[in-house]
Amino acid sequence: MALLPKVSVVIPVYNTAPLLARCLESVVRQSLADIEIICVDDGSTDSSPEILDSWAERDSRIRVIHQANGRQGKARNAAMSIARGEYIGMIDSDDYIPEEYFARLYDAACRNGADIAVCGIVKQKHLSSRSVIHFTREQTVERAEDKLRTMHCPPDFHPVNKLYRREMLERLGLRFAEGVQYEDVMFVTRALCESGRMVTVPDLDYVYVLNPTSTVKSRQTLAKQHQKYVAHRDMVEYLEQRGVAVDRRHRTITVRHYSLCGVCLWKIKERGRRRTVRLFDVLPIWSYTV
């Protein structure tokens, strides 16, 4: 019987043809060769499906799922449902990783008996880049509050730059919300709070490409604003129910905002059941209870 892979790599794909080859190249060249790569074509309308099928023909570790568009949550869930690895890692198809990425995350997780191994993130735009999270030493973290603080969560809810023990995800029934944006907020919050030990991996960074065509960077429609509000509200309520302290600034939730030519005209902010309308997001002009 074939041995199970050490790591299952989950890659949701939607219309990222210009950047997809770089992402796949960085994964197939990993120094940890004992991996499976599950790519989910989420109803792409560009050449992404053909690129995926071509790479799968060249590398037997790559498995491709083609499905109707259901957003990233559904795509990641589809891959996780067939993943066989001891650990699961996630990569967005417009990003890429260094050659030793999974080897170092997997080694740290195994040596420390960790449910989650994490590394830094570098955000890249054109020819510039900036580090948003970086670790200089290996450290194990066990308290929920400490894991959240270490990962800058909130406000950052990156499902990438992490390696998750598959058994832990299955035991907790952790899956992404489907059909909505900001699906990663509750997934990452629950993973950090309900998992066991987490370990940080020093001097290792996931490269997060700021792609202007991605769903994260797309225009803020009213539906998208509402989905962000619901995700933020659910996260705050979840943490408060678990007795996890939430910083005052993160307990204030944006319900809706109105902008013109990139300038914020006014916002509706909520804390508890109290909402406040703020002119230019500075001057409170009206408050009411919901």
C-alpha cells in the first residue's frame, strides 16, 4: 500500500493564468518531494484550466479538480475533502514560496508536536516588497490569545503561511464558509483558538502577491461590505464567548462605508448594539441602537 504524503498542498485557482506557472513551479520544486498538490479550477474562464491539466500530465503529484465557480471557500473545501497528507498547506495561485518552504514547516511541526506551523509573509507589488510578519526564532505557542497575537489576528486572517495538521482539522470539523468572501476570517480564528501547540519558523516567508485583479482587491460592493461586516461580527462574538480579549479597535466593526473617488465620505461603525455614523470616518454625527 502506498505511503500517505507528508503534506497536501491546496491551491484554489480562478483566472490567474499569467501568474499560475510561477506558483506551480515554486511548489513542484520543493525540497520536500513527498507532497501531493491538489489544484481546484473554480470555473476559470481564462486559460488556467488548460495550464493546470498540462502541469498534471508532467507531474504525477498534481491532481486537478474542475468545478463550477463557487469562490475560494468551496474550492479549498473540495481539495481538503480528498487530501491525504499528514499536514495541509494552502497557497493562492497568484503567490509563490521558497524551495525549502514545506520542508522547514513540516520539520518544525513534527519536532515540536505542533498542530500548526507558521512562517512570515512578504507582500509583493511590482518590484517592491514589504514584510508584514517575520519571525527571528523558533518558538512554541499554546494559549489562544498568544497565537492570535503572534499571527496579528485580528486584523490579518491569512489561511496561507501556515501548515495545519489534517487530523486536527478533521476533528474540529474546520471548513471554509462557501459562496461568500472573507471566508478565511472564521476559519483562521477557529484554527488558532481551538488547535493545540503552534510553532513559528524563523527566516522563512510566504510571498503574497498583491494582484489587483484578485477578489480581495476587487471593488467594494454593498454585498461585499455586508459579507465583511458579518465575518467581523461573527469573529468578535466568537472570541468574546470564549473569553478571549478583543482589542477595543477590533471590537468596532464597519457596517457600511461610502466613498467617492477613493475618499471616504462617511462610515457606519458598530460596537455591540450601538451604531455611529462618522463623517469622513472622523466626526461622529449620529448614533442609534439596533
